[in-house]
Amino acid sequence: MEIDFPLTKIKEGKIEFYVPNFKKFEKEYKTYSSVLPVFYNPVMKLNRDFAVLVVQVFQMEKDYQITVCEPLAGCGVRGLRFAKEVEGVEEVVVNDLNPKAYKLIQKNISLNGLEKTVKVYCEDANFILSRFAGKGKRFDVVDVDPFGSPAPYLNSALRATKNGGLLCLTATDTAVLCGVHSKACLRRYEAKPLRTEYNHELAVRILVGFVCREAAKIDLAIQPVFCHSTNHYVRVYVKIFRGAKKADKALTGLGYIYHCFNCLNRKIFNKPFPENQTCEICGGTMDFAGPLWVKELWDKKFVEKMLNLANVKDLGKNLNKILWKIFLEIEGEPTYYVLSYLCDFLNIPTPSYQSIFKKLEKEGFKVTPTHFNPQGLKTNAPINILKKILLENV
Ligand SMILES: C[S@@+](CC[C@H](N)C(=O)[O-])C[C@H]1O[C@@H](n2cnc3c(N)ncnc32)[C@H](O)[C@@H]1O
Ligand SMILES: [Zn+2]
């Protein structure tokens, strides 16, 4: 098959590559990325920048030449960036079911002179992952970046990841994970979502919880090292370890988050499922989200290494800003309060974020910002105290 559509050459990170000339398609369609003959979304640059950083830190921990697989590659930009920008990468396997993508990736490999490092296939993602799922064939890193949910590829991606390897997942079905379509969330992730002001964090926790349960079914354990929720997607990075005992231990990271819509109180439980919770603050009946991951979402040492490396690599101010906020929130409480939402709830004007932050600190509470929301506060202050502080401030 020949490339029979107009191309344009662009740059991202340290590579140059061809993508469909979206200006030609933009005239006919509103959202070009979904109608291009080969997929490319420039908005996901930040997602790929983070991926390059995470994979480099992971490689430095391993201290050997690693292998990477990107089974849903589009125009190949992500896989090519791994090959070019991450030091210590021996081989990158990229794949896309679309024959036009396969052709374009071949062209992009030649353009960047990466023939020795990058191999390209044109297969179904589950097929290619299963092909490399046997002992001795698995990858150090598998990066699943699909349209919508990674759920259809999870089992084969887990099987194709080495013991001690890294699995990276994007989910763009955030409306599902955030509780706009709760039936779809139950069906796809076997978890109940909840539409709260902190549902972006719940989305990440539901996805990690699902990965943990799917991994445990095949005697694999997960350890989350990094995650972020940006724009229209969530992204999680988990290390994978083999062993039934380890899998059992990982399952202890699952639980439920209860929420009181009457007073905004929340309560975190490990499994088993605690039925009919009454709010200890207002006596109301609490609703819940879960099962989901209730333990740490980030590995502090890993994020520290990312921060150090981000200072050396020039990956942009926005990435550094998000990374710094994540570093601050690592030891914060699960869930967060959104200051403007809380003040609307109390029917009072919203004070400055900094003033409330400082007041909470002064009263001896733990408080951190969160990358999930610019108005978000993670604190161990109970909701009634937080409300008292806000009302006194008016
Ligand atoms: C969101 S795009 C990938 C974007 C790419 N990872 C990046 O960073 O630019 C999803 C890709 O998956 C491909 N795809 C869809 N279903 C597939 C399947 N079952 N197996 C392999 N590729 C598939 C599509 O052709 C599309 O290129
Ligand atoms: Zn309550």
C-alpha cells in the first residue's frame, strides 16, 4: 500500500516526523484527529513528554538496555521518541492495525534513521502483545495508548510485561471513569464511580484498582509509581511483579471511598465492602465509589528522580509545574476539596486559595495542593473544621 494522502512534516521532542496534513482535512471536519487517515493528536504531547521522562527514570533504575512496546502507535511519534530520547533503549516494537499507519511509521523510522532500534508491525494489538507474552520475549515497558479505554488490551499487556517491568496506560474515557456514565464504568471497570468534585482522582483510583484486580487474576502484582490526570485523559504507570503472594498483598490496596452529599464528608475503607454507612458528621446516608485503589498513587523516590531529570531535560514549564504539584501531593490525603465548590456549597464568596492554605497549616493540619484541580486542597482537616475556617473568614 502506498501513502495516498497529503503529508506534512512536524517536530516533537527530538524527532521529526510526517503526519497527515491536517489542514487539508480540517476544512471538511471539525475535529481533525479522529478523521485523519493516520492518527495524530498534538494535544497529547504532554502525555508523551511525561512518558519519555518516566521511561528514562525506569531505565536508569534498571541500569541495562531496555525493550519497549507500543501496540497502538498511530503515526509512531511515541515509540520513535522512546527510541531517540530515552538513553539505554535497545529495541522499540511499534504496532498499529491500520495499514496506512504502518506505512507512515516505516517512513518516519527512515526519516529519523532509527531502523536498527524500531521494529514495526501491522497487527491487532492483542495479537502482537500475546506474541511477545512468553518467557524471554516480554518487554521491559509496555505503553498502551488507545482510543478510549485500555480495558480491551489489559490482559495481553500485563502478560507481555516482564517481571519488574513497567506498564503505562492512557484512558480517554474520562466521562465513564468520572461517573457521567456509571453503567459503562461498572461494565468496563467493574467499579462504581461517583460524581463528586474530586472525581478526577476517583477516575485514576478506579483505573488502578481495575489493573490491580486484572493483574491478580494471573498472579501478578502491581505497584503504582506515577499517574496524572490532564486535559481529557488519565494516565497511570505501574510496575508489574510476578507471584501469587505478591498479588494477594497488592489486593490489600483496594477499598472504597464513601461520600456524604449532604455535608461533603468522606471516609476511606479498605476491603471488605462496608454496607450502609452513616455520616458521623451530619448523620446522612453516604454514597460510595469503588472498588478502587486507596493506597499511594505515586512512588516518592521515583517522582524525586523524575523531578531531577526534568530539570536536565527540557520538557517545558507546564510539565515541571504539574510534576512539582504531584511531588507536593504524594503524601496528601486521598480525595481533595475544591475551594470554589466548597464556598458555593456554603453560599459564601471564595477567599484566596493561599489564605485558606495558610490558615489550615496554622491550625496544625496537613495540607497540600493537588495537580487534579488548581483550586484543590488535600487536607486531614475534617469537613466541619474546614467549613468553620471558611465561615470565620467571611
Ligand atoms: C489514540 S491512537 C494512538 C496514538 C499514539 N499512541 C500516540 O501517542 O500518538 C490509537 C491507535 O490505535 C489503532 N488501533 C485501533 N484499534 C487497534 C487494534 N485493535 N490493534 C492495533 N491498533 C489499533 C488506531 O489505528 C490508532 O492509530
Ligand atoms: Zn454528612
